[in-house]
Amino acid sequence: MERAEPYLQGFNAYAVTLSDTVNVTYAGSSGATIFVGVGGDISVDTIGGQTAVVFKNMASGSILPVRCIRVRATSTTATNCVAIS
């Protein structure tokens, strides 16, 4: 997979519903970056095909700099997440 230029801004923002089977709303093939409202661990599937990648101890108010298609319920303790696409 070719690397795309980094996304410097989003055009849409959606509340994330944690799911091990359903993709993030409107993530599409380009995925979404994730804003972490309340910190904790976050488990994601990426547009590159990696599944259940766990980022440990994400800080409140941080942005996960990975394009994601799914935020998994299993292993995710962060809350109030927002998908930016």
C-alpha cells in the first residue's frame, strides 16, 4: 500500500461506537484519525490491514495519528472518542 500524504485536517467528525465487527461510521477506504476524549488504551484496525492493534495509555485530548477503519470494544478503555475524516 502506498503511503498517502498526512491528513492535516478533517472534514467530518463522528462519535465513535466501539465494535469488534462494525467499522467506524463514514471511515470509508481512507479511514479516520481518532480523537481520544478520555484517555486509556485503544484497539484499532487500520486501513493497512492490521487488526486489533492496541495503543496503550493514550492521553486525554490526544489524536491517534493512524488512519483507522474500526475502533474495537475489546481492549479499548479510552472513552468519548471521535472519528475525524
